[in-house]
Amino acid sequence: FPSHDTVANSIVGQFRSDRGKSVIISRTKDKGKETEMLTNALQSALDKNDTKELDAASLIEKLVSGLPIQRVTFGYWPEDRRFDIKVNIVNPNYLFFNGDVEDVRWHDLRLIGRLIDTTYDNLLVAFGKTPAKAEKIKQIYGESTRYKYYSNFRALDSQRKYSLDFYMPDDDSKCRVVEAWELKGIETIVVHDWMDGTETEFDGTMDDINRLNMSRIQKYAAAGLPSDKVPLLEGRKEYRLRWFYGYYSPYGDILDEGETPYWHGSHPFVLPPLHAVDSDVHGLVHDLYDQQRQVNRLITLQDFILGTSAKNTLVIDVLS
């Protein structure tokens, strides 16, 4: 019986041999030119991030722990001197989220974040956009510069995860930052336009809606339409859920915060459906543990019999 490592390697090998390509498919037949353009843009971004290796590593994480996480953002590529899509793998040991999730599609996720261990220079580039912010970074993390060229001696050590701390990195040359995304209910203005029947969220105020209505009334009055016949904008206040992000130091200092900048209105973490039963998360190879233990017992028993038999001869009774 093959071990769980052999099974994982076989699955990953099959995945690499039959990788395929991601394409855009339109629901309408007259969008062939647009779909081809989007497909080229998508494949270019995937090739730039070498997602073939990222997806293979995520598949291994899926088999072992059951919780592979990728983070898709829009950032700067120094070697190309331009902004483009960035895809990175997040170590699940550095991830946190609300522990009462039950939906395998993660629809009940309302808090998610990660612990970031990065260099002091990266912090200045990311959060020191102004002289005042750069000075704040120096006040918070300035002491770490003395260890800039020092690191621990436990590189490439799988046991490092057992010494993780929420407040301090295990590497003296790194600085700890906490990234958190939270789903909050905020009061918004919803506008119903009686002209075309659409209903959208409005970024202005109720006074702005009144000014737009007055402008529309004057426009239609010039055409001879009475004011009571003009289709107006009708606004009302409602609470809607929005994602907000924040970057904090371990001491509670706010490095940056705001509302999600992404058009999809959510967080940048990509989490596939869980392989879980009753909120018990485990990898796919976990199902092979009992079978492998039984195989190990049989192999151990056979080795014991071979080692203790006379002249290393195995004697097996044969029923006549």
C-alpha cells in the first residue's frame, strides 16, 4: 500500500503533466474579440507570477493541511518598473480568521488577516509615503535596524512554526506587521432613479441628491415638462456591509487603514472550499493515516519475524 507522501506526489505529478491553460469564456457570442483580449491579459499575468509553481505548492498544502491560501493584489514590479497583478502564497500558520466559519464557500467570513514578517526597508517603501509617515515608521521599528544584517540560524527549518509568536518575529532582522480585514456594516445612501429604474449606492449626501433633482427639473422645464412629471432621484439611508483593511504594529500603532480598494469589494485572500466535516479542517491525505498505520504494523511484524527466526529463515505453516 503506498504511503501518503507517495499519493501526494502522484497527485501533484498528474497535476503538473495535465496543467492546461486558463481562458475567458463569454456568455454572449458577439464578444469574441473582447474574450481573446482578456484571455491574453490573464495568461500574461499568470505567466508573470509563475502560477504553475504556485498552484502546485498550493495543491500540496491542500493535500497536507487542507487550507491553501493565496493572496491576489495589484502591486509594483521593480524589475519591470510597472504595476501589475501579484499572486503570493500565504503560510496558513500566519493566517487568522473568525473561527466560527461553517460555509465551505467562506460566505460567513467576516474577519481575516495575516502576520507579516518583513524587512525595515520594505516597511519604509510600503508605509512611508510622506516624511511624517516615514518618521513614524522609524520611531516604531527603528531599533530593528541594528539587526538588519543578522538573521537566525534556523533557515529552512520546518520546526520554526512551533516557536511562532503573535507579537515578535522569530528572526531579529525582521519587523512584525499585522494585516487585518473586517466586514463592517456602515450607513450608506441608496438612490432609486425613476428615469431608468436603476438602484445604486450614492457616494454623496442627501443635499447632493436634492441639487441633482433641481437640475433635472430645470432641464425638463426648458423642454416644457411640468415639474410634477419629471422622474426624480429618490434616496434613502440603509446599512450595507463593506470590507475594511488595516495594517498595525504589534504595539497597536496604525500604519494604514481604509476601505477595500478592489472593484469586487472584498478582501484579497483566495481560499478554496474546505475539506472539512463539522468544522474539522484536515488534508486529503489525512484519510490515509489509519490504513498506513496498519501497513506499518504488518511491515514491523514481518521484520520482527525475520529477525528472530532461526538462521533468518521464515517458517510459515501450510495446512494440509
